[in-house]
Amino acid sequence: MTSAELPGPDSLLRRTLGEWRIGLVAWRLLVLQTADPAVAAGMSKFSTYRAHPWRRIEHTMDSGKRLFFSDREGLRREVARLERTHRRLAGTDEQGRPFTAADPAVRVWVLVTLYECMTAMRELSGRPLTPPELEQMYEEFRAVCSEFALPDDLFPATAADVPAYMDHTIRERLEYGEPVHYLLFDMLREAPAPRRLGRLKPAWPLVRTVAAHVIGALTVADLPEAFRERFGLPRTRRAALLSLILHRGMRVLMNALPEHRRYRSPLAGIPTTPQPPTATTAPTDRPSAPEARPVQFPAPRRRKGADSRPARLRTFFRQVLDQTGDGRITSVDLQAMAHNVCWPLELTPEREAPVYAAFETWWQQLRSGMDADEDGQVTCEEFVRAMLTGIDTEPSYLEQGLQVAVRAVFHAVDVDGSGHLCADEYRTIFGGSRVHPAELNHGFRRLDHDGDGRITEEEFVQAFTDYFTARTDNTAGSQLLGRP
């Protein structure tokens, strides 16, 4: 398909996808996409969704905004980045079948399910799109998809062909594996509190139990009939009633709201070129920017005068290194760290590659010194024991791995090449869901020795070195991630 004019602010596509109520079919979309065997295998082997579900969802939403609410330059940049990411996601699944996220048929499925979920949202609300509207939105959708350069014959030819494509794929290719079951019934029951919960955080254990039940029932009720029939997921009367109330209620609410409150993304789109963070401009649209009052790092109890390094190393392992949340680190975890550095910065391929290479260098050092049984993974205690041994016996130990990655991160975040980081750039690196903004500000001030609001590369590297080597919590670097 040749490049067509992209949908504008008044397009049916942007108005449908931009409404807040699209969230009602978001979990349905995830389930449909994950049921593809290649997507499920990629999630099982590479995704951080179990340990960091909200960050993963934010990244997905952020990518969608870049794809469907950008001009052509921004769209092409996002497509190129997704292609680079997908090329890294390949291997064999638990049944020994090869998979790759770059498979054109898989990518088409992921895209078409988004269009289908938009049409489902309108149908479930009691106001389905008319056939001409369906064709109009599908043409707008295909105009965006044309930038992926995927074979035209893999897409349904027209909007009228989408239902048959969905039905055939569901019955012939999809599978109900553990990742799908986890999304439907377990993920929300285990998820940590989202950082936007604020003062309601103590109520999260109760809230997530209710939310898991409601979202699970709603998703099952809203899934295509062919999917429910094939995998034995009955649509109960209660779930059907819940779906009716929520979808039609949200439709009425959205129609009553003024337009600027109705949409989660500005219909006019997002800037073509991302603005680098400055000392006076907070990067508010970045998924890693801190908001509200997120959970702090745990503060382990220690005897007075005891070596504080083991506790800090265990905290770093759990909260930073173990991206997949399975209690072990592999090359996947280090590559996920590199991805999370690159993602909010929208780096070019030339600036992105050194970050991935540096984290791979660090992983090779970790594996060679810690993976005694050569199973390709490192446990928390193996990490702590080997790090302490390396630090105490070899002065250049951190230079061979950790500092390589740290310097690559510094240069990636220093987007203007000034040779220093301001407070907002610092928050871009460390502003995760488990770190309080006040703690980040405290850590920045401790590292900014001369109080000029900037951290040099050597100060940055020294801070990480102190975090790993200081035997007490009195040095600035020991409070890199906040007060202990």
C-alpha cells in the first residue's frame, strides 16, 4: 500500500482511539494479541510485564500515541524504533518452536486487533459505526500502517473483511497459553500499586482484588464469540450486564463531557521532535517521569556499624536489575534496562546502539564471574557474593562492567551534549514507580557537590561506584536512589 495522507485532528480514527473509554477494551486487546503464540513466547521470555506491569502498559500507550497522533516524521521514527526492538525478540518457545516478533503476520495481527477493538468499543456501547464509517476509519488506519511496509495481502482488504480475518485467525492460529490466563485472571491480583494511586495506596490490596474481578469478567464478556467458544470462556449473565452498564454508561458520560476532557490524547497530535529536558522544563509526557507519590525503595534494618553494602546490593538486584521479576537476572534483564533508558529519550539508532552494547558488556562480566553453574542466569545471592568479592579484591572490577553501562547511560541522557545532567535529566533515569520524587531530589542534591544544579559525568560515575562500594550510608553515592 502506498503512503496516504495521515489522519488529522478531526479524523474518525483519532476521535475513536483518543477517547478515555478506549480503556474499557484495553485488556481485551492485550488478551487477543497475547494469544498469538509468537507474542506469548516473546512476553514469557523478554517482557517485564510481570514485575513492572504499569510501566509496560504506559510504554504501550505511549507507543500508540506516537504512532497514531504524530505527523509522518514522528510516525516513521516510532516505526523504526519498534522494528529495532522487535528484531531483538526471537528464540524458541517452551515447545521448541522458533518465533520472532518481526514476523510480518504477527505484526499485522497486533495492528489489526487494535482497529478491531476500536470498532468493538463502539459496538459494545450501543452505537456501532455504520459501514461507511467503518470503511473510513479503516482507510485512516491503513494509512498509518503503510509506514510499517508490511505486505498488503496480509491485511484484510476492506473493513468488511476484518471480521472474517479475526474469526479465521482465532480458530486457526491463536492459543490459550499461560500468558493469556495470567492476563485474564492473575496479573491484576499480583500487580503493585500504580504510582498515581497516591494516598489511596494503602487500600490497593482491596482495590486490586475488586479491579481484577471486574476487569477479568468484563474482558471475558467482551472477547469475540469465536475466542470464547474455542477456549471455553463462558459469558455469564452477570458479566454481560456488567459490560452493558460500563460501556453504555461511559458512552453517555463521554458525550456529556466537554471535548478537552473527553480525550486522553490531544487530537491535534504530539510534537514532531521530542524536547530534551532542561532545568526548567519537566519531561511530563515521558513514561518514566515520576508522578504523585510512588512506593519508595525498602529500607532494610541493619546493626549499627554493620557493612551496608549487602543490603544495598540486594535492593539494587530486586528493584533495578531483576526487570522480569523472576528472582534471577539474565541477558534479557540487562537488555530491558537498556530499553528503559532508550525508550523515553526517543534515541536515534546511532545513539541507541552504544547503550545496548554497554549493558551487554556488563552482562557478560556478571555472567562470567557469577554464573557458576553456567545456566545463563544469576540469583540475588550469587550477585551479592560475587560483587563483594570483586570489589574487595580487584580495584578495576567496576570499571569492566558497571561503569561501562553507567557512562553509556550518562551520554544517552545528556541529549544536548553539555557534559552534565540537570535535575530533570536525573529524574528521567531514576524516576521509576518505586522511587518517591522527593527521594530523587534528595539524591540529586547530594551528588551536586557545588550546588550549581548540574552533575558531571565523573560525579555520576562516582555516585554509582560509591553506591556499590561504600560500607556506610554516609556517602552521597550510597543515597543515589534516595535515603536508605
